[in-house]
Amino acid sequence: MMKNNNEKAGLSRPFPLMVLCMISFVYNGLIAISFLTALFFPSFIEKILSSYFPEISLTKPGTIAILVAGFLLFALTFFGVLQMFRLKRYGFYIFLIFKSILIILLFMSHYYNLINIGISLLIILLYWLYLPRMKS
């Protein structure tokens, strides 16, 4: 049986890190897929956003820009989690950068939820605790 590179280097993935990565895979992956799917129905998404945010007038290109940006943010966050799952340290920094952008965007939108932000910060902290176990 062939061992992967992490086992050859003597690195083992702690079980809590694996669980955290799995939860993050599901969360970020589903949201990224949702944004990608919504790109095929921009008019429908525009109507939904207009009903929730009547003070903002959205156009089809504006809606598509929001959907593409959302997809990229969550897909890159997913990529960072994938790299942390492989015990690559740079995965944490990718995750940190794009999760921080998401948190900042939540604050800027004035529609933020403190519970969501608190959970995001907790997840960042939990990943940070495993940073010494990751290789460069």
C-alpha cells in the first residue's frame, strides 16, 4: 500500500483537525456550488436580492458580479481548507485571507450577524491552533 507524502514525512493529521476540515469542506463547498449554480439564473437572483434589499437597485451585470465574487471567495476558502487537510501551512493563510475578506464584507453590508462572525473567528482560531502541526 502506498503512503501519502504526509505519512512519509512523519506528519499525522490530528482527528479534531480532520473533523474541522470536513465541516469546512461541506460549508464552503455547498456555498461555492450555490453561487456557481446561481450564475445560471441571474434574473431570479436579482429579483430575490431586490425584494430583500429594496434600497439597492441591482442590474443583471451587478448581480453576476456579486455571484462571481461570492463563488471565488468561497471556492478559495475551500481551497485553503483542502491545503490544511493536506497539512500545508500556506492553506491556513489562504483560508485566513479569504475568510477575513468575508467577515469585512459582512461588516460593510450592515446586515451582519454577530453569531456568524463569532463562529468564523472561532474556526480561524481553531485552525491557528493546529498551525504548528502543518509543514511549510
